[in-house]
Amino acid sequence: MDYVHSLRKQVGTTPLILPGAVVLIINNKNELLLQHRRDGGWGLPGGLMELGESMEETARREVKEETGLDLGALTLLGLFSGEEYHFTFENGDEIYSVTAVYQTNEFTGTLEANQDESIELRFFNILPDALLDEYRDYITPYYKEDDKKFI
């Protein structure tokens, strides 16, 4: 997040519109990879865009940084934005996030949590109660509750 940090030095806590991407990574058992985040509950791997990146490049970089995995083909599932994605952090920073949600079942590498951002990484077939609301919004349109399946 070098871009965001340098921008914050200039604008303080002023609300910013920040683009980012998350990925629904689904294994061959139809389980979804979630990240127990250091800043809260469970969520999806992903993060904010850096200067010059495409949304897909952002998704790939963030997943690699947070999980150690390299991704194959990505499918864009949706774009989430609006008032419900306005966040104010403990330090007073405000953002309106614009988040691209991707899905893949193609990945390689060794699953390894980035200790700066994660407590653990785990595949789930049922969404945990401690899933953060923001991430629940990103996942539930693509999750069949009755079948416990992800698209």
C-alpha cells in the first residue's frame, strides 16, 4: 500500500475512493480459501490497487503476497461499490472502496500465510460465523447456501 500511504501524507484522513480486488479461490473439494485477518475476522485474500496496475494484476499480486499462491485464469464475478462500502478506520482515515471480485479454481504454490496480515489461512465448505460483513457481501451472491457450494 505504498500509494495509499504516500497519498495519506498529503490528504490526511479525507475520504478517498480506493479500488481493490479480492479472489474466491476454490479447491477441488469445492471449499473456499479464507484468511483470518490480523485486523479482524475472516475474509478473502486481496487488497488495494497500486499505481499502474490493472484490477486483475492487483488480485494476483495481493493473493501472492498474502497466501504464497500463484493464480491461473480469473473470472470477474462482480464489482462492489457505493455507500455501504464506506469505511472509517480507528485512525480516522475514511475510504469508499470499489472492489472487483474474482473467482478461480486454478492455483499453484505452497499455501503460506503472510504473518504481517494473517493469523491463518484455511479452506471452508461452510462460511464461518466470524466472516466479516464486507466479505460476506462479496461471497454470498456466489454461494448456494442449500448446497453449501461455491460457483
